[in-house]
Amino acid sequence: MTQAPVAAVDRRQRRRLETIEEVLGLATQIMAEQGVAGLSIGEIARRMGIRPPSLYVYFPSKHALYDALFARGARLLLEAMEAMFAALPAQPTTLQEILLPAAQAFVRWSVEHAAYSQLLFWRPVPGFAPSPAAYQPAVRLIELGRARIAALQDAGLVRADVPIEQIERDWTILVSGVVSQQLSNAPQQAFEDGRFTAALPELVAMFVGHYSPRTPAPARASRSAKR
């Protein structure tokens, strides 16, 4: 059997990846316009100037397309939060200085990418659940958050008498609640002047007040040092 030249295979693979990105980009636009549940294979095909069956070469079902969109959104959010953490000062002086930028980065991204946020944080598509592979960036984000809380406990900035899981749960409720309220009640407002996003500094201050150590305490030994 004669094999196709490597260069031709590479071109076909590159074109396939470009087409997949085009589909995902158009799908995101349609979700932003029509809502996540309003995504239509037919509308994507119409905007690409092709017949709908042609898209099944790339995505065998509508749920497969949602799965790819979930993975893309989760990866973009993870990258945004990793960049935010990397930009934090090496030695922040207060818990508020650490947590407020994290809350603002998460909420800003979520408000500015409302279509992805609906898919990531709500359940707008009946019967759809992300595959383990698509969910992996979200798992990494959860692990990143838990590691940050553990580091704050080690530094004596967060109460040591509360399990990390409880702190993480309450933090998630806080930031996702702001996202939900903003997107549900004032989706046309930008992050900077949003009715609900404006409450972030005060809400984070309340969280800090609750989870800061009751009395000043020396930094605990790091977890690695304990082993």
C-alpha cells in the first residue's frame, strides 16, 4: 500500500485542527448569542458555509462538541488563574491582598466569558456531563486552590482549626455566587461596574475576617518539613 507523504499528512492534520478551532470558536459565539442550550450544529454549519453532516467528521455528536467546549473553557480558566497567581507579589502582607486578586481574577474571567461559565458552572444542557479528560483542567484548578489554602495555613494566615475542604467550599460559594448573581441578574454589565461584582472587596473582607487566625500565631512548619 502506498503511503501518503509525511508533508501531506501534516497538512491534513493541521487543517483538521484549524477546522476544529473554527468550529469551537463559532460554537462559543452562538452560545454567547443564544445561550448554551441554544447551540445548533446546523447554525455552525451555516456560518461555515458547509452542510451539517460534514461537522460529524470532527464531532460525532452534539454532546461531543459540548465536551470539547467544556475542556476548552476549563483550560482557559485554569491558565488565567495560574497567570494571576504567578503575578502575585512574592511576600503579600495580608490575607486580603492575596484573596481579593484571586476572587477578582476568577469573577472577571467568568463574567467576560459568560458562555463558558454557563457550561462550566451550571447545568444548561440536559443529559450532558463532561468526560474525565475534559474535566481534568477543572480538577487541576481545584488542586491549585487547595494547595494555596494549605500554603496559607502553613504561613499562619488562615485558621489552622478548620479543614482545608471547608475553607475551599466556602470560598467557592462566595466567588461562584457573585458570578451567578451577576450573570443571572445583570449580564449586560461589565465587571468593572457590575452591580454584584462591586461587592467583591467587602465580601472577601468578610471571608478574611472569619477565616483569619483568632490571635496572631507564628507560621507553622511547612508540610514538607514535617515529613
